[in-house]
Amino acid sequence: MMQNTESQVRALLNLIQDDDLKVASLAMEQFLKLEKGLTDRLLAEHQEAADPRLRHRIHQLSGILQRRRSRLEFAHSMNSQKMGIWEGLCRINSVYDLRCNQENLESETEKLITEMMISQPTALPQVAAVMREHRFSVPEETMVDIELYLVESVLESRIGSAAVLCGLTHHLASQAGWRGTVVLHEGRFCLIDRQDNLLDPSADWGISKLETRGLIHPCAPRDLWLAVLTQLFLVALVDGHLRDLYHFGYLLTALDDSDMTILPSPLGAGISQP
């Protein structure tokens, strides 16, 4: 390591512990701009620092860095066209909340897949019966609630947005052999089979016959992710959470093969990424 780099690192480590939060925040921002290998090594070395303030802020830096890297990796995955609807929804959850337990998600969905397979869903009524039996539902009133769009919360509470529930149902039923498509019908996410039967989770999993295919829009995985990310962005905006606003704005623009500069101030005005 060069002498000037050693001096810079020592200075940053001292400033990170500063009583003035503005000074400490600026130092943390500069710390994250160090070369990747150096940053990782320094974070590992000081994870258990004797000074409690330094230890706390090193843990903060680790979390920020992990979230940034997860966000970047997910942005690449979204545009690779190799990720399925449900996997993408799970990744949106885990990138937002690094504490999201992937093993629990997989375990819960495996149980539901097993039950779906037992019902042998060759037709929509059987698919609807399984989802209704497990009390999955869409709120009757419009709600701006982040938990409606995070799969971990939806699997726990059994209440979610139509977009997430359609993604879940499509995953479970397709694993059990059913073939269908997620569509938009009259502004609502639904599922449709090859006989043009429409399953609407917003109508208590009601099934109706579609008169003409011109009334629906078949959804690719990106369409569903876009809908969920847009709602999460709106929730962050309403709640005034700037960090979440940046996070979801970054993913939205990445999904559009763009970047944060297209967003209005303050997000598109060179704000430092959280």
C-alpha cells in the first residue's frame, strides 16, 4: 500500500468516528469510494473494533456496501432475461431487506407447491381453490403499504397486491403442471388459461370467461416487476423515505435500461447513493 493511501485511510477511520454526523457521513461516503479490495479488507479488519462508535459505523458501512452490490447484481439479472417472475419478486424483497430469509421463502413455497400438486390443477377452479383455501387475498380498499409488495410479508400475512399474488399463483401452479399466463385485464392483474378462462385474485379468486383477447395485455416478467417496483417507489415517496426512494428509483431506471439522471430533483440531481 502506498504511503499516501495509508494516510488517507487513517484519516478516514478517524473522521468516521467524529461526533459531528455530517463529518462522519462525508467520511463514510469517501470510504466507500476506495478501491474494492481495500474497502473489503478494511471492513473485515474493523468489524470487531474496540471502539464502539467505530464498530457501529463499520457495520453501517458493511450494510450500505452489501445493499449497493446486491442492487447492482439484481439490476444486471433483471436485464439478462434469465430470471422468472417469482424469482424476480423474491429478489426485489431480498435486495430491499438484506435480512430476508431466503430459506424460509423457499420452504414456504415448497409446501404450497406440494399442496398444489396434490390438487392436480388441470383447470383454473382447482388453482383458485388452493389459493382460497390458504386465505390469500387482495385488500378490498386501496392501501399504500409496502408489505403488500414484499413476498416475505405476503407469504406470512396471506394479504398482498394482485401483482404479487398473480406471480405467486403462476409459480405454484406452473410447478404443478398448470399452464397459463399473467395478464392485465381492466387495469387488474389476473391469470388466464388456454381456454380463455380468467382468474381474478381481486375478486376473491373469481373465474370468468374472456369474450375477446383484445381486452387483455399478456405480461412478461418485466411487466410484473415494473408494476411492483413502481408501487414500492410510490410507498417510499408517500412515507418520505429518501433512502428507499433512491433504492427503488435505481431499480426502476435500471429495468428501463436507463439511470437515475432521468429522474427529477433531488434523485436526478447528483444525490449520493445510500
